[in-house]
Amino acid sequence: MALSTIAASVSTGVMNSLLKKLTMLLGDEYHKLKGVRNKVLSLHDEFTSMNGLLVSLAEMEELNGQAKAWRDQVREMSYDIEDCIDDFMHDLEEKGATTGFLKKTAERLKKLKMRHQIANKIEGIEARILEVHERRMRYKLDEYIPPVSSIVRVDPRALAIFAEPTGLVGIDGPRDELVELLMDQDRELKVVSIVGFGGLGKTTLGSHVLRKIQGQFNCHAFVSVSLKPDVPRLLRSLLWKLNGQQLSQSCNLDDVIRNIREYLLNKRYFIIIDDIWDTSAWEIIKYAFPGNNHGSRVLTTTRIYSVADACCSKGRECVYKMKSLNDQDSRRLFLSRVFGLGEPCPAELEKVSTDILKKCGGVPLAVISISSLLADKPKQTFEFVMNYLGSMFEGNPTLEQMRQILELSYRNLPSHLKTCLLYLGMYPEDNIINRDDLLRQWIAEGFVCTTPRQDAEDVAISYFNELINRSMIQPVRTEYNCEVLSCRLHDIMLDVIRSKIEEDNFIAILNDTKVLLAVHRNIRRVSLQCHGEECRVTPAMVNGALSKVRSVVVFGGFSCPSTMVLKSVRVLHLDIDGNKVLDLTCVSGLSQLRYFKVFCSSTGVMLKLPSHIGKLRQLETFDLRASVLKLPSDMASLPRLSHLIVFPNTVFPDGICRLRSLRSVWTFNLHRNSVQNVEGLGELTNLRKFVFRWTGKDLVEGARRMDVLRCSLERICGSLKILWMLRAGGEPLDGWSTFSPPPIHLREMQLWGCVFSAIPKWSAHLCDLQSLGFAVRGEGFNGDGVAILAGLPSLVYLWLQVKESPEQRVHIPGNGVAFRALKHLKLDCPDPSLTFEAGAMPRLEKLELQFELISYEHVGSAEGLLDGIKQLPARLREIELCIYGEEEDHVAAAKSSLKIALEKHHPGAELHIN
């Protein structure tokens, strides 16, 4: 697809944000701007007309030079006019914040000459619009648009997330071959490499191999290298994944390698190093892996055969060449995506589907991209896709041909999804992108279109889900209810995106901030990817190329002048390593800031915040994943603050009850915050997610505060959907025995800093609850309590920790109604005595059991430990058992008896016993 067409679609995203601002100026809040309202209405109509033409241009195959020039002029004008409107609205709001603006608007406008000022600004805007309109007429752009688009448009839909992971199709054979290659009897360190073209599924295969054999190793980890690797950062990440140890950036490479080697020296380890592009990176990474004769294994993936050969410890015999999907698996994958799992292909689509599959050459990325495009579409769409592919290729597609396939999928996105997808170009290669971060950034940028009855975050989630469903982005972390919480971009898709964002001045990606001094245009969004070095922003950059920047995303070290004023910035996202003290006092002057997040990958980083941030009246997200002892004193005055996320030891300023827009609070320290703030939580009627923690030692005071908190939460039970209590050191508090009225709309409840004496009766009212986790005392784990849990109709995930041995054998009821939605059960219980009745947990897919053997009466009998194992459903696909106790012989006997029984009754399930 032509870059010019992509740029047109991006321009519609800019225009949508501007139209929302003009609509606000036409609202009741600004009705006293006499003499101005009619002009604003005229502007709104003119820009609506322009937007209609931009949408049409976005659907064109190719644009000529005149259309490109007009589109670019409209885009830059839209940016500037929106900035102008934002400045004006900020001035009005700031001056009216303390004097009752809405009641005295006309009087103040006379005093401040606001009416005259905005009239002058509108006259300037009208002059620019007239120039653009004349050019539109002169170029006859409306005649340039054909009456019917040559592309069949894909209607937007709110879609479910992947019903069946792509990688599971055709994965069993390659996975088993690779496991056989890895798991021989050789006790020396062995390095095996997967090599194959981009899109064949090397990463997916490696992930499934890890899942299959990880239980046979003492430790394991998976890290990605990428095209331009920061090797020290990668190795620090590897160490953290292995043992949770975080090294500061000041540690040199030798120190990092030494720490990894020391940790791995006496262990059997399995490490996957994904996506190696050249041998130079491997020549460093390999020194982190000691040869310890414990049967350790390292698996690498690469697109380049010479790199695979260099990685392998025993030459080419350890290189696994990735194969394309065979015809049968390609067809299965294609049909499951287009028509649904197990559904046949309609006869009238049989031939064209077969022809399209031939063009995909068995490359999973090609098959899934095309099939996602064709899902539920008419025959004309199939024929269009086939004609587009034409004689492009036969057999395995080349890299450039893969790009064309992905561009075809991109072209069929609605314009709002194109803009949202291109924004992912802000993130580095192989970066795991948090869904909530992305949604809030889209909203802050104005990309999300809503109506008065639509919630912006819910609409943004539907955008994200649609991109997942269309396979434009790939899910990484999937929650119990198939909700995708993080994603990544395939390398080829990222390459497609980056080829488009440059031409449209949508995002500038820089590895060195000094480049900004030589840039003579306004950068609207910048991603500073300075891993291993400091991204230093100077006043000259702020006053020059960054003077109109809207989004600033930083990966690496960062410093900026304390007087930095980026007057148009809406998004400031800092993913930092290396700074001991990060001075962010400058943010107090960023009046248009809507999203602010700081994440520090290094330990010991302290944030220096401004003492006051009351001017940030547009701020919606305040997310600090770094140490800050105290928040700004006037934070409670921020009218639009929706998400407040801080480390557990952070103290909130008094007055939290005034933050009526808050939707999520994470983490509230029940010990360090004032009782006034605990009580004030009851005023937050929009609160959806609340995460808290108790860090005190006085159990009496803890019980008192838990009671105050319960009273506050009871007042907002109608809005609360997620309630978490995080674990803390010391004695746990008592769980709530009463909760009235109960929080009936809760979807998730994880309470781990307290222990319940019995399974609470009030939880029986939580009909929407999907995820539940808590600890209960042994005497409270009985038939009555289990019956309460079994009756929860929506419960998908249950994690129950039993503190003492149950007084009697516990029966898990059958009949197909009890635990009817449960898919994942995790149970920690000393000396278990469980009986699964016939029909128990009919939808169970994953079972995790952790037992401490105290009584050894039944160690040789699986039925004595877990009676009714055979009653569990055939759909059970994963079982994890962890059994421990003082008598090793008895523990071994228990493991053996359970292993035999589980393999007999559930041969298709993956079994891990520790």
C-alpha cells in the first residue's frame, strides 16, 4: 500500500481529535462566548467537510502530488489549531478555577478581554482555512474521489480474543522433534538453534518447547535479543528472570556475566535466547552460560543460518531448520480463523480459499494475517484478496512479499484503528507493551472516538481487541478470562509501521537526542530509544524541534532542564534505567499533560517531583513505578485524574475524597495513609479498581483500619469491579466476615494480606466474580464453604490457600452445576484429603496443587490423596503438582503414585511434578 494513503488515514485521526475540541466549544459551558459561537460553528462545519474528504483519501490506492500536499497542509493546520484551542481553554479554566468561572463567565471575559483574544485567534484560523479551501477547489480534489471504493471495507466489531492460539496448529511435531534433539543423555551444556524465515513461528515453537520441558530443569528463562541489542541490559533482564536480582546500570558487563554464571553454576538450567541477528551479540552472551555437566540446555532462534551455525555447540547437527506448515495444517489454521474451529468451508468458497492458501506458502504469519482479514466476509472479499495477491508469488513468500500481505491487512483497517496501530511504533523492537498503558495513551492523544453514552476506556479496549483479532498485534500475557493484558508486534509488522510513520511526520524514532538540534521541522511525537546511554533533552531542543511535541516516550537514561515547558505534550512515558535521582520537577508546567508514567528498571532510583502540580488540570493518568516518598501536596485538586498508581510505601496527600474521577488506585498503603483518606475512599463513586496493602505490625490497629476500609468500600460497592490486597511481611490480618451490601459487580477479588476464618458467606452474592483468591483457616475449609464457591456462576479462576489441615475430607461436588465455569484451580493445602465427585468442575483446563505431607497414611495411594482423579474432565490439559514434606521417601512415594494415576486417567494433559 502506498505511504501517501497511510498518511491520509493518520490525518483523519488528527482531525477527529480537533472536531471533539470544537464540539466542546459549542457546549453549554462556553455558551456565553457571545459573538464567537457562530464562528466556532462555522469552523466545525468546515473541518467536518475536510474530514470527510480525508477519509475518502485514506481509502484510495494511490494519491497524486496535489492531494498529498493538501492532505499534509490540513494535517499540520489541524495540529496547530487544536493546540491553539487547548491553550485558550486552559487559560479560561485556570483563571476560573478559584472564582466560579461558569457563573461569572461574561463578566470575566470583559475584564480579561478574552472575547477579543479568541476572536483574533479565530480570524487567523479562518484565513488558513480559506487558503486550504481554495486549494481544495483549485485541485478539484472532490472529483478525484471515485464514487465507490475499490476495496471492500471491513466493518469494525467488538471481538473476542483468540479462541485457539495460532501456535498450537501444527506445533506438536516440530515441538517433539526439538525436544528429542535437546533432551538426549549428554550431561554437557548443549546449545541448539532454530533457524527460519520471519513469520514461520520460531518464537512460538521455542515457547512451547519451554512449556513442555521446563519442569525438568532447576531454572529457566526466555529473553529476546532484537536487531540492535543492548547486551548488558539484556543480560540484566536475564538475571532478573532467573532469580529476581536487579542490577543497576552502573554494573559493568563483566559483573553481570559473573552474577549469572555464579547463579547457574550448580544448577540444571534451560535458557532461550530469541531472535539473534548476528554472531557478535552471541559471542558475548554465551559467556554467561557455564558448562557444569548437569545437562543444561540453551536454545537460540535466528533468521540467519550462519548465526545458527555459530551458536550451536556441536555444529550443524544441532541446527533445527524451521519448516512451513503442511497443507493440512495450513488449511486447518485458515478455516478455524475464517469460519470457526471445526466449521467446514462453504462449497462456493472452496476453490478461492485453496488458491489463497497456496499463495501463503505455509507461513503461519501469512496464513493468520489473510484469514483474519477474511473472517465472516462475503465471496467478493475473497476474490479481491486473491486478485491482490495475483501472481505475486508461488510457494514460500519472500520478506518483501510478507510485507505486502501485512499491508493488505493494514489497508482494510478502519481509519481509527490505523492511527492506533501506528502509535505502537513508539515502542522498541521486541518490547512487551502493556495494554492499559497503550489504551490510556490513545485516549490522551484523542484517538478514541466516543459518544456521551460510551466510556472511553471500554471503546479503547474494543479497539485493542479488534487489532488482536485481526492479528495486527500478537497477545503475550493472557488472563484467566482470555483477556489480553499485554502484546507485541511481529518484527515484520513493526517494519511496516516504521516505513509509514516517517513520511507523515507521525513519530520520530531517535537513538541520540543530539539529532534534534539539526531538525528544522516540528516533531509531533518522539520516541527516544537510548538504551545504555542518557537521553539528555536541552532547552534548545525544547524551543526548537520539540516545541509542539505531543507524545514523548523514553527508553534509557533521561535528564531534562527543570524549566522544561512542552506546552503541547499530552503523553510523557519514561522507561528509565541508570538514574540515581530523576529530577521531574519540570512536569508542573506541562498544562496539557494527560498521561504521565515513570517506570524504573533499576533499583534505588528516587524520583524528585514538584511540590505542586495543581496546574495539570488535564491529567488523567499518574503512574509512578519508582520510589517516591510523598506525592505533591495539591494532587487532590486534579479534576480529571482517573488512574493513580504508585509503589506501596507512598503516602497520599489528605483530601483523596475530592478525586471524584478516580477509576483505579494502586497501591494504597493502609498503614501509612491517614484514616481520613481511608474514610475518603468512600466518596470515590467512579472507582473500579482498588489495590491496597497493610505494612504495619500492630494487628489491633490493622483490624481497626480494615473495618474503616470495609465501611468505605461498602459505600462504593456499585462501581467496584477489581479488589486486590497484596501480600506483606508479618502476621496477616483477619479477613472480612461481613460486607453489606456486598460488592456484587466485582469481577476480580484477590485478598492475600489477610486470612479468613471461614469462606465468607457474603461472597455467595458475587455473581459476576470471575477471579478469586484468598487464604482460609483449616477449619473453615469444609463442605459448606466449598458449596458457596461452587455456586458462583461466573468463577473461572480460583486460588485457595488453606492454612492448616482440614478437619475432614473435603468433597468437590459434581452434577455439572457446581463450579460450572471454572477453568483454572490452584489449591495450596497441607495434608490434602480431597474427593472429586463425578461431573466435578466440567470445564476445568488447568489444575495446580501444592501439598505438604504431614500424615503419611495414604502416600502410596493416589486415591487416598486425591480421590476421584478419573472424574476430572477430559478437557484437562495441564496439571502441576508440588509435594513436599520432611520424609523424602514418603514424598517420593506420593509423587510416584499420583504420577501413575494422572498419566493413566489424563494421558493428554501436560504433567509437571516438583
